[in-house]
Amino acid sequence: MKKAFTLIELLVVIAIIAILAAILFPVFAQAKQAAKKAVSISNQKQMGLSLIMYSGDYDDQYPREDGCTLNDSFNPAFNIQPAGTNPLPWCAGTVSTGKYAFRDNHYEWYKWVVPYTKSQQLFFHPVIQKDPTSWTTFGELAGGYALNLSITGALNVKMDGSGTVASFGDRKSWLGGSQTSVPGPADTMLIMEQITSSVVGGYESGTTANKLSLSYYPLAVREHWSGYFYKTGGAGSCGEQVGVQDPTTAPFAAQVPISYCDGHAKTLAVGQFLANTPTASQYGIGFGSDLCSITAAYYGHGTPAWTQPWPMWGLQ
């Protein structure tokens, strides 16, 4: 006589399998996310070390030049111009596709250090950029890892072939732009994960009247970062729901990978990141809604004058 499972026995087996799947699938997802987090931290560590090596080769100075090089885009789709082609249209933004694909400035800072990393893939974030097709309409990487411009400084030259500084543009780090000028390199942020831009903007003292030579201070304004990390649609200073995390801005369970000026990297909880950042009042500047946006430069609210150290921002 042939034996077979009864319907009840089959249902019990199916139920057990379903329960095990419900238990294990989240574990697998967490393990996958943890692996991506480890990759991101490793990437940032290598980036930080590459910036240190760069400064070692350039008289202790962090990179801040602005140039234009034919066919040097990370996106190979743009690198099809014949030898001898004038690259300036792809640096001045006068072409319709890949407007700034060949420009070598802070928005594409990874070009400065890729000779040290020997890898382009390193600069693609494992969550924010799942593959090397994440480009802005300007032909640049769309977020991922952002360079802290207040440490390095930023330079904008006129993309007309003259090589002269643009009217909005020689922004020198308030520390001097050298590796040894950073007072606490083990505590000062150099690179952070950021979903919307490849730079951590700086704060300029003064007004728009004369921007040919300015000091770049850190974007150390808690209201700005609360607006970035928290969900919109609230009554916060930047229209955020205070304390309500936006999971897309810190995809690793509200942990932000950061690389420091001494070359080490680790994650920092969003709450700790905000606690390490002064309010506009503590920073000694006035607050305005223009400080909420994600851009490269902020100005017009007075010269910062902090009264206590904020090591993450190099404010001693």
C-alpha cells in the first residue's frame, strides 16, 4: 500500500517553510545592506588616503584646481571626441549633452585622485549609484560621495581658454587648504556620503559684491543638515519634520559613512552628526532659508564666530 502525505501534513510543511522564509528574508536583506555599508566605508577610506597621497605630491596642498581635459569623463559615452577637438564646450556648459563632462573641478573632484586609486568604480556608491549609469544631465556623477570644500577650497576659472579666475570664484579654505593646517585631522570630516551632490558646500563670509577671493568656512549649520536628513512637510527651519528620518538620505539605517582628514573612515549616526554641528546661532551667523538648499556656496549671513570647538568641522 502506497503511503502519501495528507492534506493537513502538506499544509503544515508549507506553513513551516513560509515561517522560515519570513524569518530569514529580512536577515538576508540586512546582511546584504551590511555588506554594502562595508563597501562604502572601504571606498571612503581609500578616497581619503588618495587625497593624503595627492597632498604629499603637491606641497601638502589639497586639490582645488579647475581644468578642462578632452575625453576624461567617467562616463565613457562622452569620451568619443576625435583627438584635437577643443574640449572647452564640454567644460563651459555650451553643449546640450554632457555639459560639463570634461571639466576637472570640485564637482568632479574624483578625477583629481583617480590616478592614486587606480579605479573609477570606487567612486560609485553601492546604494545611491547601483551601477555606472548614474549621471547628472551635466555628465557628472549624481551624488554618492561628497568632498568637504571648506577643507580643500574650490576654484572656478573662466572656461574661455584664458585660465583667469571667474567672477565668483577663488574660494580658499579658511584653514589654508593644506593637510597639516587641519587642527584635528582625526576628528575633521573630509568626505561624507551624500545623495544629491558630489560636494559638501562651504560658507563664504561677506556678500556677492566681490567673490574673486573669499575664505571658505564649513557648512556647519545644524538647521541645514536637519532639513537634509529629515523628511519634508514639517515646521522645521528648513520645512522638515523634526526628528523624522528620511531613509533615502542615510540609507544605512540612519548611519552616515564619513572619511576623516587622517585617512580613517567610519559611520556616524544621523543624530550624532547633528549633535556635532552647531546651530546658526552657535556658529555666529544669521539663519536664512537660502541656507537650506544643497549647493556649493552659501554667503551673506555674516562672518562665523563660534565660541566652542566643533571638531567634526575643524572648528577649534
